[in-house]
Amino acid sequence: MSVRVSLMAALMTLSGLAGSVVDADWVDERQVGAFRIRSEFPLRGFDDISTELTQLQDDLEETLGLECNDHPIHVYLFASRSSYRAYLSIRIPDGLQRKALYVPAKDAGRIYVVRGSDMATDLRHEATHALLLNALPYVPLWLDEGLAEYFEAPSGRRFSGHPHERELKWAIRFGWSPDFDRLESRKGLLDMTGKDYRDAWGIVHFCLHSSPQAKSVLLAYLRKISDGELAGSLHDDLRRVIPDVERRIAQHLK
């Protein structure tokens, strides 16, 4: 079972220090479902954040056939990269190199995002991780990241328009096909490369958009996890229904 394993384990331990450190100067705060948002800047003019988070949970539950619990998710929005780094350096130094971060914890999941042109994308990505863990006891690392890459796009651009789409179309020209063994061997976030994120997105896109058979396999796999079963390999499940799944994935993305 690999749930964002090695780095996440360290981050969960370090996140426990947060309560012993003086908080930042939050100037705005609001509650949206399970999300408690604290911001270093006024949220006036950012009302779409509340809508985005509500819509994201609805989309995820409907698309994946899941039901998220109400375990608290704290969202911290920073006015600048420097204040983000200053906050994390005391609490979660292992996360300093990440431009946004989700840290699971028993009391509440925590999301850290910086204001900027990528804020909405980063927020949807990290919130997807939090919502998945509110719905499931675990998610294999590569699938967790593939789903977060998929749902980080606005709802109208999930089928077409993600940068990974262009990258994979180009890679397919040179013989690319998904390497499930490589993805399923990833045990920690530090093991994941840019290509791993791209390929994981491609497999998720195939499962959700290529055929009813592919989608049913993914949803059945998630149900096994939800029911507490040992889910095994999604690749194996796909091959039982679609024997030439690698070729079909490349064909779908092409």
C-alpha cells in the first residue's frame, strides 16, 4: 500500500509541530463544507474559490462513484512565495521545494497554496488529494497523482486542453506507451518524475473517457479500496478486460 509514502510520512510527523508554533497573520477566513480556508489576503474578489471547492467535490464524487466524509481540510493561502516558505520552514521543512502541498493528519488535512496565476490549479490538485483520502483509506501513489492531475483542470478542460495532452501526443510519435510497472513501483513522492505525472494523467484520462469498459474497471478498483479489500494492480484489472490496454491507451491519447 503506497499512499504518498515516504515524504508523506515525514510530513505527517512534522505537521504535528504546527500547533506549537505561532500562526501567520490570517486576514480572512471562511468555511466551505469540509474546507476551512485561512488567507493572508482578503478573499473579497476570490469568491470563485468557494465555488471551485464545492464543484470539485461534487465532480469527484459523481465521476468516481465515491462519497467523501467530512474530515476537516484546512486550506492556507499565502500572499507570496516568501511567506509560504517562511511558514513551512518552521513547520514542514521537507515540503519547501514543493510549490503547493497537501499534508494528511488525524485532526485535519492541510493544504498550502500561494496566490498567483497557478493558484486555482494548485488548489484543485491538492484538494483532490485531500478529498480522495476523505473517501478512501488509501490510494496507490501513481493513481493518486494521476487523479489529482486530471481534476486540477477546470471542469470544462478535463477532456481536452491539459498540457499533458500535447506532451503525450508528441511522445506517441516516438513510440511511447504507458509503463505500468514503473508507475506501480513508485513508493514515495520523491520517486515521481514529471513524466510519471504525465503518464499517470494519460492512464486516468483513458479510463474515464475511452470506453464504458475502461471506466468500469477503474470504478470497480476504487470500490475494492473503499470496501477495505486488497486492491492489487489496476494494470492487471485493465488487462483482464482490455488485453491490449497499452496499445489502446496510446491510440486513445493520439
